Amino acid sequence: MERYEEEEYLACCGSTQFAKEMVKASPFASVHEAVAAARDIWFNKVDVNGWLEAFSAHPQIGQSPSPNHPAAAAQWSKGEQSTALATATTSTLQELLDWNARYRHKFGFIFLICASGRSTAEILADLKKRYPNRPIVEFEIAAQEQMKVTELRLVKLFSSKIKSTSKGDQ
Amino acid sequence: MERYEEEEYLACCGSTQFAKEMVKASPFASVHEAVAAARDIWFNKVDVNGWLEAFSAHPQIGQSPSPNHPAAAAQWSKGEQSTALATATTSTLQELLDWNARYRHKFGFIFLICASGRSTAEILADLKKRYPNRPIVEFEIAAQEQMKVTELRLVKLFSSKIKSTSKGDQ
């Protein structure tokens, strides 16, 4: 049975309500059970203010996390963006920054995408495709992308704990 | 051609972005044209923060508007709730207040309904029916109710201006 702290769940998804509900729902018999609970909490219980809170905990795509992000979240975010950063040129990165600014101006929150394994060109294409959406439609898409990020991070959280426990090195 | 100030549009819908965009889109040849513009602005341009801002400009159903609401909005709100207040008993009003608090706790914003001509019992039944909704679903329903209120208020705004102009008494 796995049991984690509120802060560890907060590194998976930056909504305080999400983290508190995950602690309440734990312990989990497996990461699969944790992911199922996380989906239910995120889509059915966390309110729209909680969604906005979680979105604002992300660095902008193509930028480094700010120093007040939890260390685990910052490290994970870097890993998730590694393909994007490796495939970026100065001009695509600039274009991404410009479109990010347009997106944020229209929607009032940063462009959120599960960037894992995706190139800068793919991310940019998605941003341009999503930009014409109505704000409420885009709000829900961003929440779905957040859930994908949360799932990946829960898997990392659970596997890191198991590894460090079995090795006894932490 | 009708032209109104930002503050007058703000009394119809408490989102600053909405009011600014209405001024930009004006003058309007008729109230129908103004309503069409308002629908487009509200659903396609105002972001989710603007929706929350507009929601928070309403008094809770069954309560008086706070003193910092625009005078016109406060008066309109009273009129819109007149059927509800006339049909309320001490116990239904208390039940409404209790359910309002539950709703607000779950969704993070007040229960919004176009109350015009509706009794306390009808409003309470709607609140209970909407309460189980997912937060994002309820967010969009609340925005649709806000738009109904906005439409009624735009009609009042335009008719009051026309009346006072034709009578020359204001």
C-alpha cells in the first residue's frame, strides 16, 4: 500500500484541493488505483478555481520553471519538455513564445499540453490549432492535458518510491 | 443608433472585458443587434476569469445586492428576484440559503439562475437538480443563465434610454 504526502501530490498536479483529496483517498493498492482516484477527483470534484490554480503551477512551454515550484515538479517539467527543447531552433522557440503570449492573452491562462515526447513543431502546430477555440472549450481541453501530465507524474512518483524503498538508498 | 457607457454595460454583465468589448462594438442600430453582439462577446471572447468576475458581481439568490454593486444592477436584481421573494416562506428561504452555501462550497462560485418570474420552489428545485453536475458542466450552465440575465437587462437598458429620450424628462 502506497501513501504519499500532500506536497508529493501537489507536484503531480498543482491544485491544493486535488492534493488534499488524494491524501484523503489514500492509501492506494497500486498506481492504477491512484490514477483512477486522481481522474475522479480532477474531473468531478476540483472546481474551476482549482483548475486555474493547477494551470498556473506550470512553467510556460519552452521556459524554465520558476524557483517557487516544488523541486520534483520542476525536475519532471524539464524531463517532459526535453524532446521539445532538443528539437527547438532559435526561430521556432521564438515563435512558440509569441504564440504562448497570444494564447495567454486570449484565454487568461498558459497554454497547457502534455509535452512528453513531442517536438517543438508538433507543440506549435497544436497551439495554433487550439487557438481559435471558444474559451470554455479550451478550458476543458487544457484540463484534459493537465490530467495526462498528472498521470505520467503519478507513475513517476510511485515508481521512484518503490525503487528507493527496495534499494533502501533513500 | 444607441451608444452606452462601459458602466452601463457593466450593470448588465459584471465582466470588465464584456463591458469594454460592448463599447468597442457599439453603436447598435437596435437592441437586437446589441443582444447578438453581447452573445458573441460573452461566449467567444470573454475568458473564464471574466465569467467568474461576472458571476461574483451577483448577490446570492434570496439576498440583497451588496452596496458596491452598480445602482442599476442592484435595482434590476431586486426586480428579477421579486417573484421568488413574494413566494418565499421563512423555511423555503432558509433551505435556499443552505443549498446556496452547499453549491458555493462545491463549485467555488454562487448559484446563478435567471430568476425572473420564477418562484422560490422552482429555483430551489433547479438548484438541487444542478448540484450533482461536474464543475465544468455547471460552469457552462451558469454562463448560459448569466447570458439570459444580460439579455433581459440590455432590453431594460435600451428601453429606459429610449423612453427618457422621447419624454425628455431625464
